[in-house]
Amino acid sequence: MRRVAGRDECRRPHRFARRNGCLWDHDTRLWQGLPCRTGGDTCTGMPRYALKVEYHGAPFAGWQRQQGLPSVQGRIEEVLDRLESGAHAITAAGRTDAGVHAFAQVAHCDMGKAWDPRRLGAAVNFYLKPDPVAITACARVDDDWHARFSAVERRYLFRLLMRRAPATHEAGLVWRVKHQLDPGTMQKAANMLIGRHDFTTFRSSVCQAASPIKTLDALDVEPVEGASGPEIRFHVRARSFLYNQVRSFVGTLERVGVGAWSPTDVRAALEARDRAACGPVAPPQGLYLAGVGYPQDPFATRE
């Protein structure tokens, strides 16, 4: 062991470390140990906090922690490690790819002591600077509350800018196309995707979901006159999504808007249940995780 900045740090840590009667598994980055007083299999023995996270995805290789690459999860965990000695692992409602942004990602973390939520959020924000990541809300939650498994809804926004000139102020925040699109026809095509379907056509070939069957609750196509020019904004809502599903929807609907596909072509692609029948996949920079829904909003009355 060697002493670094007031804390013990192993040059090559043993698999397990102990804190508050629980064991930290360095291999899985999970806490192991005590029977959970709330009825679960295990309990961290530490207070749990929900974090609402906003970030610009451009500097990161995505949300998920990756060895040797910058990630939003890894950056927040580094800050938590700085606030309290020992390793911390956070869990999010969903993973976003490189270049994808978030207005309201939700994650949870377990801390070694009880923090005032406002002070915890402020402390994390202080050490996150200058990275484009911010904790916009923080709340104490029950030990069995889970950012991913407690969620009942995820909402995404995709922004498509229609103008010939390159985007300047919106660079990296929108998908720019040089041609005008027909939002009315795009909405007719989008309506064919609403409901419970086998979405094999609209998921990545490397998607690891056990089933391609999902229920799409909403896919709204909204024309907007933005500050940089006319936009099409796609508002997508479901309990959960397949890998690359939203970007596959948007890329296909763009083909409808320009007149290369008809709405019936979209239905045929859906019914084909074949990835090769999908249209182009939209780039990541126009996509935002806009919100996550829970039976009770953890941030509604306590922050």
C-alpha cells in the first residue's frame, strides 16, 4: 500500500476491499455483503442518491466506463472517488453512444456517509469542471431504488437541421441535411411504427437485447423554426429501446421526408424483420436522452 493524497491506494489492489461491513469487488465493481433490510438479496449499507445528469456527448466515448477512453460514467466516478476514499460505481437508466447528449440522464450512486443532496450535487459539479457534465438535481432515495430497473419510460429527442450552410453554433448538436423535408409525410410513416412490434429491422446487428419485440409509445415529428434555421424534431417515447433503434427510425424517416421512401415502404421494412431492410442510420450528434420516467419522480419534492 502507498499513501496518496490522504488515502490508501494499492499499486495492484486485492480483489476485495471492505467498507461499512460490505465488500467491494474490484473485478465486478459491485458491493457484496450484508442482507438487505429492504428485502433484496444484498445491501450496500450506505445511503443511495439519485442523480439527474446533463452532458454534451462530443468529448466522450459514450456514457459507459471504458478502459483508456473518456466516458461520462467514468468521469463522475472519478469525482465520487475524490469526495470519499474508496471506489464508487454508478448505474444509469440507459447507456448513450459516443457523441450522444443528455438533458436528463438519471443515475444512482451509493455513498459512504449521509450527504445533504444539494451539497453532494454541488460538490460533484465543482470537481467535474471544465468537462461538459453537470448534476442538475440530486435526491436521497430508498436502498432498493434503481435508476435502470425502477424506470418505466425513456424519452429521446432528435434534432435535424435543414440548411445548406454548415452548422456553426449548432455544430455537434444537430444532424444537418442540405435539403428540405416533408414533415407531414414523415409523420404518416412514423405512425406505422407505433405500438408493439418486432423491431429487428430497426436495431443494430450487434444489439444484445434478448428480444427484438418492443412497444413504441410515441414517435412525433415536429417542424420547428430554430435559431439556426428550420428543424425537424423527433420526440420518441418507450419503456425501453433497442441498440440504435432511435437513430434507425430517424435515418429511415429522413428518406421518407425527401421522397425516396413512401410510408408504405416503412411498413414493409418493419414487417421484413431484416436489418438489411432498414434505411440509413442517423448520426449520433443530433440525439439527446431527454428524460426518464419513474412511478414516483425522485426529484419532484426533494433535491
